[in-house]
Amino acid sequence: MAMRVISVNISAKKGVRKKPVDEIVLNENYGIEGDAHASSEWHRQVSLLAMESIETMRKKGLDVHPGDFAENITTEGIDLVSLPVGTVMSIGAEVVGEVTQIGKECHNRCAIYYQAGDCVMPKEGIFIRVLKGGIVKAGDPVVVKK
């Protein structure tokens, strides 16, 4: 299976589901234009979650889709949580990111947790810092560099 982007998603506020959009613009050491999590002040500029993780939640009976776990980029064909911090990846033709964190602590339970009794983002989502900006859209390849 090819490693690729399934969906790109943004939200203006933190703590809510993100909505799929046609494309996103990533800026170096900042994140995604128009997304609540973009900031040069921290290391979690862009979040990624595998479609395979979303499928796991669907098998539990949930009607969930890309963006519902507040991830910016939904991928396919990559075992994201196996990538060590420091891994560099290219996304699409231009963007280069570096893995800065695997998973996260959820301080407040999200709507998904209350619906399912579980959420995959804290365990299976990853975060990157943008090393080189550009445009990313669904269908773009993802290549793990090192």
C-alpha cells in the first residue's frame, strides 16, 4: 500500500473536530494557515493520524471520519507511532516535517471519548514541526526520509 495523504483538515478553534478542506498551506516553523494549533512557539504544529486508526474506531461501531479526531493530516499506509521522534518526512511535493511527539495526554475528554469510551489520537496520533513549507492535499505521497 502506498504511503499517502487521505485527507487534510483544519479548525479555527482548539478542542473541536477539524473539517476536511481541499488543500492546506504549511508555513515553515509555524504550521497550517488558518488552523488553531499553528504557532512558532511550540513543537506540535501539525498533527497526523492514520486512517487505519480511524478504521479501528469504526469497527467499534462509531461513525467517524477524517478530521473527527482533530488531526490535520489523515494518512494511509504508514505506521505513524513506530516513527521515532526526530524522523524526517516529506509530504507532497514541497513540505518537509520532523516528528516531535508521539501521542499526547488528553487533559479533557473529547466528544469521541464520551461516544466510544476510547479515543485513538492520544495513543496513535503524532505531531510534526514544519521544516519546509508548501501545499498539501489528499492523494499526496508521504515519504519517510530517516
